[in-house]
Amino acid sequence: MDRTAIQGFVDGWVRDWNAHDLESMLAHYADDVVFTSPVAAQLIEGSDGVVRGKAALRAYWAEGLRRFPDLRFEVVATYVGIDTVVINYRNQKGGLVNEVLVFDGPLVVRGHGTYLAT
């Protein structure tokens, strides 16, 4: 993965999240994306934390932004693999989170929100 392109992606990712710009965030995700998160399990009844497809991801994120209007992220570190990027960030509550994103070309096809075990 090209590190310059990845840095541009991460810069845009945090900018779009902090602006609550849902459509700009979704532009980087494939139509058939699969995303997992313990927060999705809490917000989307019956999901078991697995969100399938861009439309479902839009609904999940829209609900998250509705419930957390002060949502804000600060990137702590970025880790780059072969087709994977991990964004380590701090959320508005001060919690540490990792977003693990798997790419197919320029689009995210799988993502996993992971939270620091306490």
C-alpha cells in the first residue's frame, strides 16, 4: 500500500468523521462492505455487531451520530499492512479504539471497530 495515499485516506477519514460528513466517509467503502463492531451490537438491534452492505453501514453510522452528537476522533497512530490499515484513535470519551480496515484496491471491503479491553 502506498504510504502517501494511506496518509491521505487517514487524514480524510478523521476530517470526515469530525465533520460528521456521512456521505464523504461512505465514499471509501465498497457497496458490499462488511463491518463489525461491539458498538453496532448495541445500536443496531439483531445485528450481533455485524453490518453488511453500504446501506446498512450508512444506517448504523447515522444512528451513532444521532446518539453521540459530540462524537470526535483524534488519530494517535496508523499501522499499514499489505492490504490492511489500522487507525488507532482516541474518541470523544477519551477511549482508545482501533479501526481495522481491509482494502480491495481503493475501497474498504471489511472493517472492524475494536476497543481497548478493560
